[in-house]
Amino acid sequence: MAGFFRISNNILSLAGEVKRLGFSKNNPSYIPDDYLEKQEFIVMRTCHGIGDWCIMSAMPRLLKEKYPNCKVYVPSDIMLKKIFGQMLNNWGYGTFDCSQMPYHIFNNNPYVDEFVDDYYGEVFHDHYKIYDDDNDKVPLMEQMLNFWQFKENEYLNSAPEIYFSKDEEEFGDKLIKQTFGSETFGYIGASSTYGTSGDTNLIIEKIKNNPNICWFYYGEQPIEETDLNFLKNTISVKNMNLTIRQQMYLKCKSKVNVGNETGMALWASRYSPSYVLGHKFYVKVHGPETEGKPRKRPFQHGNYVKTAKYL
């Protein structure tokens, strides 16, 4: 059973226990008409990793395309801390402050009107969605916008997106030029779950299909200590101490992205071919009760991204 949360007037409460979050397409419920008529919308998630938020990054644009005069708000760090409190510590693995996640995702987004500290009224977050029990490969964004009474043709362009500032572009272009000059480059992502959740030979094969390019490498382990140690033309990104958005610029400008499944790998897939090795097995971050067990329905909760190339 899963807890269905309600957020109203900046207060989080448990609405009830359900077998699956959301509403089945066989018995759907939809967002109230009076909420849509007000056209004062807030984009909200109840999970707070990079991947959790980035797969919703197209929502402000899609709302503005349907309702050109609406206001679209995103929660500030103050609002997230107020609503979720210590629950925020469940994400980030001790490496970053998850209350900052909306800024990483939505900074410079022309479709976001404001980061807000409060929102009075009902918040229709990611638990409010319409799922298809016969098709797990429906992105969360599309499930949510179905609940928001969007027609199918109004949410098809739902892949994750990012909007860089001029300063971010200039910084990234300078770094790329200083590192590789005019050489073609790719990006390899090997997160903390690399080698534990799927067959990394699939990643190696894809890398070898691009033999004549240089590589940015982000990994929790030095590349020499992994099965990617045959590569010689790599530059370690972790040693550069870049921000999440600075790393994303490199990924978006790469000829190709290859790696195990992370939020950033999915986020870049609109801009650069992104080959993603999904989690075939549950890993530590999924919880000790499931660690090591096969994932029979890895996309059941909506984390499928149509533009990603799954290995």
C-alpha cells in the first residue's frame, strides 16, 4: 500500500492508503473545473531527487501553451521545507540540499512566473495522475496532465527540458573549448549504482561504437577502477566541482550521452542522444527491503522518458 498525500494551505497530510497512487484510466478522476478557471497553478512533486523533478520540467511550458494568461508557480526552498520538513532528507544521499531542487530545474525558465514561499488552496501534485495498468511506458508528465484535463495532442511534447542563462552558456562553451578545443566529445555518467543494477557491457558496447571522440566522465569511482579503464581520452568532471546546471550544459552539448540510469541522463535526452542503462535490479537507494531484487515493472511509477534510448 502507498500513502496518498494531500497538500492544502501549505500543510501536508495523509489522505489515505491506496494500492497504487493516482486513478486508473478505467475509473478516472479529474482536476476540478473551478481550479482550472482560476489559472493560478503550482507545479509540485512529493519526491525530491533530480530525476523526480526533471521529468516534470516541461509542465510550466505546457500549462502556458494551453492557458496563455495563466500564472505558473514553483515552490521555493522555504515552501518545501515548510511542507516536507525532515522528509527531504530521504533524497540527495547526503550530497546536496533537496530543497534547492526546483531552482536547479526551473532557473531561467521563461514559463515560470515565480518561486513562491506559500500557496493557499489545494495543490495537485504528482499523486494526482491517471495511469494505464496495461501500459507502464506513459511518462508521469502525461499521466498528470491527463488528470489536468489535457487532450493527448496537448501534452505529447513532454520530454524534460532546461533553459540556460547567457552566463551559463558562456561558461560552458569556454570550458568545452579549453578542454577539447574543436574535438567531438561525449559524456559518460557512472553513478553510485553503476555495476550493481544492470549489465554494464551494454554501456561499453555503446561507447565502443563511438571510437574517435573524447569523453567527459562523471563517476563516483575513478575510471581506472571501473570496467571503463580501457578509455584513455577522458576528463573527470567530478574533479571540476561543477554545479548541476553546469554539468547539464556539458551533457546537452555532447554528441552522445552514455551511462546508467540517473535523473541527469534522462534530463539531457531532449538535446543529445542519451543511452541509458536502466535499473534491472533494485539498489540501495530503493530501500533495504528490496535491494538486489529484480525490478519486474521498472516504469510503473511514471519514470519513463520517451526521448531516452534505453539499453
